[in-house]
Amino acid sequence: MPSKLQVKAAREGRHIVEVTPERAGWTHVGFAALRLGVGESESVATADRELCLVVMAGHADVRVDGVAHENLGNRRSVFDDAPPAAIYVPRGRQVQVTGRGPGITEVALCTAPADDAPRSVRVIDTATMKRSVRGQGTNTRYVCDILPHDDPTAAHLLVVEVRTPPS
């Protein structure tokens, strides 16, 4: 029986992939990735979950409860050798992300249940993201700790990007 986690990315359309806690058989982590054209928007209500929005490629404008965080993004592709732009959003917030271009913007929406502690929206400084290399040869992986487990910003959410070099 195939794993519920073997989810293939859609080659076209807005939704690249979505793994909900219900679909995966989990109670905690959720993940979705979206493509947004210039001017296209997606709205997300965090409700009782915390969110780390990662701009994987392109540039995006992000509004959290009406407060603008503009022109987030610094990569043309997920394979660029640079940490991604990201913003942490606590529970109970309304988020709108808009593709800014040029071209397609790809964003990841990483979520986990939040606690009741008051937390603040924070654009995560790429200079603080620890990067490391694991493995070697065809097993080389480039790891970027976007929101690590020991970051006090989040309650339960940790976000790590693992980049595999194109073959």
C-alpha cells in the first residue's frame, strides 16, 4: 500500500501540492505549495494554527491583518543557492499573499497547531537561516533551517528546506 505522503506535484495550475493533517493521517503539520501569477492572490485565515509562509521562487507581497510586507523573495528558482524569504504568522490572523513577479511566484504554506501564547508576525531574516550540507556525491543535500526547532518565534512549527541538486 503506497504511503499517504507520496504526493506528486501538479505540473500546472495554482495548487502545486497540498498535504493536510487529515490527508496524511496526522494531527499536526500541514503543507501546501501554490503558484501565483503577477497580481494573483490567495487568502489564508490562520485560525488556531500558526503559519510560516515561504517564498520559494519569485517575489510576493504579503499582508497580515492589513499590514503590508512587500516584495518578499530573492530567488528565481528553488534551486538557486540562497535561503528563501519567509514570514512567520501566529494564530488568529488573516493573510493575503499576492504574486509580484516577474513571472510565476511559488509559495509554501507550512502550518502547525498554535498554543495560546501571544506571538508576533515576523519576517525571518535570511542571514539568520543556518545552512548546511549533508551527504556526498549523488546523496548530497543542501539544508536550510528556515524556522528551526529552537526558534522562540513559533509554538510548535519548524520549517526546513532540503534542496537536492538537479541531475
